Amino acid sequence: MRHRCRGALSLGPAQLLGHSFRFAHHADVEPCEHSHVEGVAWRIDQYHLQALDRLEGYPWYYDRVQATICLRDRQLLAWVYRMQPGNDPALPSQHYYDTVMEGYQVHGVPTDQLLNAVLL
């Protein structure tokens, strides 16, 4: 995010409720009622959101939806990118995986879901 959206503010580790994590070459989340995804919440402005839309291939590759996150024991609505249907599970490249892993580690986010996603 620091390269994609200069000036975006990390709010720290957060959980995306009602979703599970997977790789389909790229990181993805899917609705899953009794699960959650570990990640980082960011404060962004409208300019950042438009830039992310372009970078994430919205609306043809990723869709953008509002979903509930838990941030420091508070539930909030946040924008979340989810892959469009038709992107089957697939392992990421080593470079992509390492980049995602580094982001998790820098922000103190548990990495178990990343490890589990490549072992399935």
C-alpha cells in the first residue's frame, strides 16, 4: 500500500468477518459465514480508492464491496476487494507470496492463513 497509495494511513491489524482467504494466483477473500480473514485496515481518500480500483482491475478482475471488519474491538464497514467469479484456486508466484508475507509481518498480522492457503 505504501507504494500504491502514498499518504494512506495504516490503522493496524484487523479481521474481515464472514470471509475466508485463498489464493487464485492473487490474494482473494470469499464469503464464509463462520470464518474471518486476518489483514490490515487502511484509511484512504477518494483519490486512493480510484487508484486502487485501477490497480486491482475493478470491476472486471476484482469486485469492490463493503463488508464488516473488526478493528480494535470495534466493528466497522470497510471497502474490500473480492475476485470476480471464474478465478479458480491457484498458487501465487513466489515473488507475489513473499510480498504478501512481508506486508503481514511488517504489520504484525498472523500469517497462518497464508501458509494454509498454499498447503491446500
